[in-house]
Amino acid sequence: MEKKFRRHQDTEVMLLDGEYVIMQMNRQSITRVNEVGGMIWSLLSETRTVHELVLCLQDHYETTYQTAENDIHLFLQQLEEYDLVEIMEVVEKESAPLPYRSAVT
């Protein structure tokens, strides 16, 4: 099973003095994140896998896949602790075998 993430629908974000400030309305909480966290947060406006986030991060910053993946996992874990992300588990469908067809001559 693969997990997909997106930001919680009950959040607002604003840029304040170079930091992204995430406000969660129903909990009345405020979370500050740096530039990289803000970029990841903006990507989470759509449902994304860790792999997709890593590739986007690599497009903007000089980093290895492993480093980006580790940083994203840590960041998503923190967002999850603050209830700022929604997580969907996607069950990958197995491809159905093609029906048997015989050639009639």
C-alpha cells in the first residue's frame, strides 16, 4: 500500500518575514515552517506521494534522493503529529489478466 498526503482542509497559510505560517482554524493553532517546508506545504495542495514530493524537491534544490526522502518523511511526520495533513492509503490494483482468446482459422 502506498500513502498519499495532502494538507488538511481546515488550514490557512501566509508568508510572514520569510517564514510560512500555517494556521489551523478548528484547533486554533499556528505552526511556522521554513522555505523548504513552505514549498512542500504548497505542493500538498494536491494529493501527493512521498516519491512525487521528493522529485519536486530535487527540481528546486541540489540534494540527493535519499536526503530529500528522509527530510520529507520527517516533515510529514511532524505535520501528522499536529494534524495538519490528511493521509490516504492507496491500494494499488493488480492488473487483470487478459482474457484468453483463441484464433479461429
